[in-house]
Amino acid sequence: MKAVGIVVEYNPFHNGHAFHLNAAKRISNNDVVIAAMSGNFLQRGEPALMTKWARTEMALAAGVDIVFELPYQFATQKAETFANGAVSILAEAGCEALCFGSEAGDMDLFLNTLHFLEKNDTEYQFHIKELMGQGLSYPSASAQSFSRLFPNNEMMDLSKPNNILGYHYLKAVHTNGIPMKVLTVSRSQAAYHDSHFSSDTIASATSIRKALFSKDSDIKQIRQFVPESTFERLLQYKRSIGSFQQWESYWPLLKYRLISLSKEELRGIYEVEEGIENRLISAGLKAHSFVDFMNLLKTKRYTWTRLQRMCVHVLTNTKKAEMKLRDEKVSYLRLLGMTNKGRDFLNKRKSKLSIPLVSKLSSFQNEQIHLDIKAARVYALGVKEEAKQLLLEKEFSQPPIYYQ
């Protein structure tokens, strides 16, 4: 058996994800799909709509064969670090190919861009530093630097979120000499940030979440945009947990943290830089909601995403020293779930693994996994009281989900 790897968040799994999943199998000609999936907090600095266990169930029901957790130390990071962690999981798991969705949809564009930036990295970095000195955020400075150096259509648009991630997947494979074929498929119809439904069957996760969190929300309105297995699990989750998670669920906890920590303590939190602790405290005192807080906090220099990631680390009390990476690879494989086919593949692969395979949390101790445990405990505080203990216990008691 051969495996293709994908990097996912499934927040929640929808028809666009199903399209990507089926395309990954088809164009790689591989029969096993392995997913590196973010845990309870995501790359854009948001709490996941549902727990990693619920999203694992969605993935397995839709056709993924093995789900590994992307550790907090990588999952809540900028694109390059996020990609390095995910690629290291898929390489260790034995994937012969990696397939990602992108706005470009053309591997030649990615390869041209990779080779160009390798040759022109010094000048590229100089322009980035110069533009950031003028107050631009890193993503904006990066995209503008690239346009300055090579303003033609043989390169891709590095301002698009999936293009950025895809570029870093390819770079991670190339830089580390990983024998893995890299493939891409075009995102179908809905764009990553689309907040409104623009198709009869395909919608972005952003627009689906917006519908679920709207005041007059009726979960049935998103039924046409997700597989039936996803829809059933959304219903089940809302019945058992009481609500879906979003930043507003954690706002009282974040506000408490912001107004109780000193400036010195805030400066010790990961990603709190350049005196922004003053704005964090000031905005925290004034704001009545998380959205209100973010609007008070945002500046031209800091993207909404970077500020949200900063808030995640404040919420989880994650210190700078805790997030220092010894290298760009994960140090364990946390197995969240598998199918029959996935189990067979994993049984054959086990003897070749160079890092521990973790299926029982109580039997493994590690610095990276300590952050995952802490994040899971904080995540549980955002649900209704009757569900808190269930989620707190589940992190330790839940074995990998076996989907038959």
C-alpha cells in the first residue's frame, strides 16, 4: 500500500474538503490517505469549532484513513513553521506524496517560485525588512517584495493563503531532501475567506462557521455544503456539548488573563513583541467582546491572524521558552484515529518509525505534548459547564478512534 498525505484543519469538514480528498487519491494514485490535522487551536489563531476528536470522526467518515495530530507547537504558528511540522509528520508516517489545495493549482508555478526565491533570497529578505520598517505586516511585505523582484505571471500570487501554505509545504520537502512527490489541486469555487455562500454545493469553512454562529442560525442551512456524515456529527456535537466553540466562548477567560497579568508577565508570552503588551492591556480593559477587543487592538503592522495567535498563547499561558523549537520536526506521532485500511498500513510502518507512536497519552511524556495537553484543558473551559468535565477527561481517556 502507498500513502498520500494531506494537511488539514476540517473546521468543519465540507464538500470542498471532500473534493480535495478524492483528488489527492486520484492524482497520486495512492490508496491510503494520511492527514496531519491541527488540534483544538488552529493556525489562524482560533479555537476549533469542535474538538479534535469530533473532527477526526468527520475525517474518517469521509475517507481519510489515518489522522495524526499536528502539535500545538506547530499548529498555532506562522505558515513556514506550520508547514515544517506537518510535512515532518507525513514524511515520518511514510507518505510517498503530499497533495494540497491552492489558488494557483499549478505545480510549475510553485516550482518556479521556489527556485526563484532560492536564487534571490538575500534581495528578497532585504525588501521584506525594508517594507516592515515602513509599518507593513510580514505577509504584506513578503508579497510586495516578491512583486518587486519578479512582476510577471510565471510566478504565483503569494498573498493568497493557500498558495502561501503550499509554497512552504514544497519548501519543507525540498529543503529537507524528503523523497515525497508534491501535488496540488485548485480550490473549487469558494475562496478561503469567503464569508457568504456563493455556490449551491461548495462553501468555505469561513462561511459555514458564520452561518452556524449567526443569531438566527439554523444548522439545516449548511446541509447542502457538507457531506451527510459531517452534518450528522454537527447535530450530535451540538446536542452533547451544547454549542460550537468560537473566540467569544473564551473572551471572559482571555479578558481575565489580560487584566491580571503584569506587563512583564505578558512580555514573556510567545509572540508578544515590540511593546504590544501595552495595547493588549488597554484594549482588554475597554472591550466588551472579543471582536470589540480585536478592533481596538489591530494595527497596520499586525495582521488579524497574528494577533489572534498571540491571544491564543496568552489564553494558554504559553511562554516564549516553551515554543522554542530544537528543530523543525515533530518529536512524536499522536494517533487520533484510523480506518481498517489505515490500521493495516500503520502495522506495516511501525517498525520503520524513528519517533514514538502515541496512542495512549498516559504512557508518554514530552515537552511538545505537554503543550497539547495544556491547550486541550484550556479548550475545555470554553464549553458549557455540564460538558467541561467530559472534555477534560477525554484528553487522557480517549483511545484512537477506530472507524470500520
